[in-house]
Amino acid sequence: MDLPINLIESRITRGAILHSEMFEEIDHGKFFVIVGISGDSVAGFFFINSNIHPSLYRKPEQLALQYPMRQADYPFLRYDSFLCATNIITRKRSDLAKSIQSGISQIIGALRPEHTEEILDAVRNSRLFSKHEKEQFFYFE
């Protein structure tokens, strides 16, 4: 039995961790985190990567937004990883719910509350995001 879209949408909240194959520019499934919701869109879509890209070591603002995620805290990870919170990707909440309903995406879990707060604090204080983006996605859900 398929879950109704509105029920699926209700589970797409700040801190939700998903896995999906919907990213056409990436040739494999990716873990990502919902960090903000504004109207009918979700944002953040911060990807979880196994390593920090070497080019970021020369970019202190971006390096500061590589949030460590320990496998001990998130058992679905194969090894310690990093949440790359350097840019915002948005999608319609209904489109994400449809991808969950079709099996392209799955909700895997949620960030620990203290990790969500640490990430929000980091992005709110970063110069990488505009005041408008911060107000739209990083303060209220």
C-alpha cells in the first residue's frame, strides 16, 4: 500500500536524513540532510561525503562548513563522514515526497538534535549565505 503524499511530506522535516538516486549530476546514490523548509520547498540538501574535497583546504569559509558525522552516531554510515553545508539546493517538498513514494529516495533517519543546532549555528554565522537565505531556511521551519 502506498502512503499518501501528505503523510510522506509530514516526515520531511528539518534534520531528516535521506538517501536518493535522484541527482542526475551524481552517478550514485547520495545521503543528504534537510536543513530548512520554506513554503512548499525544502532546502539545505547538504550532502554527506566520505571525505573533504582537497580543494576545500584552501577555502577556510567552506572548510568550516564540513561537519563531521561519526559512524558511531549514525549507523547507516559505513565510516566517519562529513556533512558538506556549503551550498543550498532546493526542491519542491511534493517532488521529494513523490520520489520517496516511488522508491527513488528513502528517509534513513534524522540528525541528532545537538548536531542540528551546531550545523544551524555554523550556517547562520557563515558569510557563504545571504541574509535572505539565512532567514528563509535556517531560522524557522
